[in-house]
Amino acid sequence: MGEDGPGGRSGCLKSGANDLGGTLMNESISRAAGTQHGQEFPPHHMEALIRSIGREPMQRDTLYRRVPEDRRATSMIAANLEPIVLTPPRKKAAVG
């Protein structure tokens, strides 16, 4: 089984992936399945991880253009997400 979380991300980057664009800011499916990762990976953590493997981080827009420095700086001070609440499924009532 592969490694989850930051270790898995750095492994992917070392193996040829060139972005962390699939990192979601408010993901609940993986968490609902029991993983401890996948909810939020703040931009400053992403940049630190990228630098830790000797690469230069760069934010890009949806057209893959480099974002202006003021937009990048704004992303670094964004508020943390509120903790996600995973409500357990209700059990179906027995029929009959």
C-alpha cells in the first residue's frame, strides 16, 4: 500500500508529477472512507514540501499561467477551514 499524506505527495513529485493541483481544499470522500489525510494542505505547507525535495514551487491559474505575487501572497494568509463533521450514516429500519 502506498504512503498517504505529505510523504505520498513528495514521492509523487519525485517520481515525475509536476503539480499538486489535485490537492483539494474541502474534500470529504477520502476522510469519510477513513483516511487521515485529504482535507486541507495549506499553501505554505505545499511550498515547504516542494522545496524540501529541491524544487521551486509556483502557483498557477486555471490556464496554467504564473499567478501575480499579490494573489500568491493572499493565498498564504487564507483562513484555515473549519473542521469537517462526518455524520455517520443512519441505519435502515428493518422492513416487515
